[in-house]
Amino acid sequence: MTTPTSNPRYQPFYCEENIYQLCADGGFADGDASVVFISNAGRTCALWAQRAAREQGAPVVWDYHVVLVDASGPQAMVWDLDTLVGAPVPFAVWWQATFPFGATVPEPFQPQFRVVPAGVFLQTFSSDRSHMRDAQGHWQAPPPEWAPIFRPDEGMNLDRFIDMDSDFVGEVLDAAAMRRRFGSQE
């Protein structure tokens, strides 16, 4: 199992960049680590146990969220830098805290998952952070101190990772398939 830095870089509301930094700094490019984009067609996924919740026990409805799943050890471990349950934690612990109601969540809030090998994510991801600016060009949340992860040859491709209907890198799974993929090690 990979042992990344004990204190990963973190900036609230920039989960995709936080996970990119974790992959790059923690040696997750090789092996059985996957970057997982969580979203749906309406970009309204309900996740529980998130730092950004307005009150304890309430869900956060994210347009998308990004975590890392390291399946290199005896059980899959999840790095969700926005969860209240800690990181890394076993997949089953993270899943139960994040999706405590499973399929009983109304359809518009049910997640889909784009699972991308960490090495592919590091080679492909590109963002100019334009999605974090409002119509007047102001930041919706302060950006990270590090430079944007932008590749001119790729252009801004964050939407392609989030769009669960696009034919892009990785594999798109529903909740049941996601649990089978990473929960089978438990």
C-alpha cells in the first residue's frame, strides 16, 4: 500500500486539485490507485459526512466531488479530503458515512462514479480554474496557492471528467457497481 505524505495539500472547494496533488506527492501514479469523480446528469449528488455541511448530519449536494481509492492493500482505502470520517479510511467506512441511505436517495441526488487510474488522471487532467469564477470574474472560493494544473494541449477538460455520459477516460459505474468494485476486498 502506498504511504503518501502525512499532511496532503488541501484547499476547500478544489477537490480535483487536492486529489491531483495527493496523487503526485504520494506516489499513487503507479499501482492500484484510482481517482473517482462523483457526479450525475443533473450535477446534484448528495454526500453526507462532508466538512461543507451546513449542520451536523446534513448532506452536501455537490455538483461533483473527487476522491482517491487505493486498492493496493488488503482492503481499499479512500482518501476523501473533505470528509469528516478521516483519510485514508477503509472503503466500507467511507461508503457508509458518505452514502448512508443508499438507493433510497431520490433519483436526482443519486451518484455515478467515473473511475480513472491515478496515472491516467495525472497525465490527462487539465484545469484553468475558470469554473470557480462567477459571471463578474470573481472567485467563488479562494484558489489554492499552487499554480493551476493546466496543459495547453489538453485545454480545460474538467467537464469531461464530470460528464458521466461522455466517452472519456476511465469507466463510469453506478452505486452498486462501485460497491462491488471496491467493497469486495472487505
